[in-house]
Amino acid sequence: MTGTVVLRRAAPADARAAADVWLRSFRAALPTVVRPRSDDDVREHFRDVVVPARETWVAEAAGGGIVGVMVLHEEELSQLYLDPAWRGRGIGDRFVALAKERSPGGLTLWTFQVNKPAHRFYERHGFTAVESTDGSGNEEREPDVRYVWRP
């Protein structure tokens, strides 16, 4: 699993692979978070909503297929997930740099309170925690944190 990784806009044909990256990443990073959607529901959501209606980017590895997915919606960085085997290789850093380019006025995102590695990652990229909730506003019902980046 070496080689070049290209960031590009997702095409409809990428929806399944992007959803599968999301599923593998979620399982690895958030084993205690109960998902309200089945794997098939997640794949359907990527196919019918995420890829066609959101600014969806994928990281494609030479010979490795889709290894990361990032979704932007206006100023919100709504998804950033990497295949667990591809973490720690700078792909997330590249995705955040791209998100800042695409939204130069600022970004906001939510992450679960239990996801301490994500907190460290976003704080390293200049994001500041501005709000914590009990999770009543998300479908997982998991306490979360809102982060904001302003240039």
C-alpha cells in the first residue's frame, strides 16, 4: 500500500467505495458509538445524497482504490474519513488544506467527544472547540463537540 494518492471530486461510480471507507473508518475509530443506520443504508445515502448533492472528494491511491473521503457543505466540513490502513500518511492533512482552500472564510465541523484523536488532529490544524452537546442533536445520540476554524 504505497504510491501516489490523488485528491479528486467524487464521481457517481465512487459512491460505494467512499461509503465503504466511511464504514471501515467509523468501525475502527468509534467502536463505542452506536450507528443508527445499517451498512446498506450508509451506502444508499452516499449513492443518493452525499455524492450527487454534496461537495464530495475522495483520496484515490495508485493501485489501492479509494482510501479517503471528505464532504463539504457550504462552510461545514461534514465528513472526513480515512481507511484505517491509510491513516498517518498525510492524507487527512491534505484534505483539511483543500477544505480551507474551498472555504477560505472559515469552516465548522462536529466530532464526537469520544474521538480524542480527531480533536488532536483538528486542533493541530487551527480549529477551536466552541460548543459541546449531550448528543441530543445527532442521530447517534452521542455527545459531540463543534469545532471552528477562522483564517
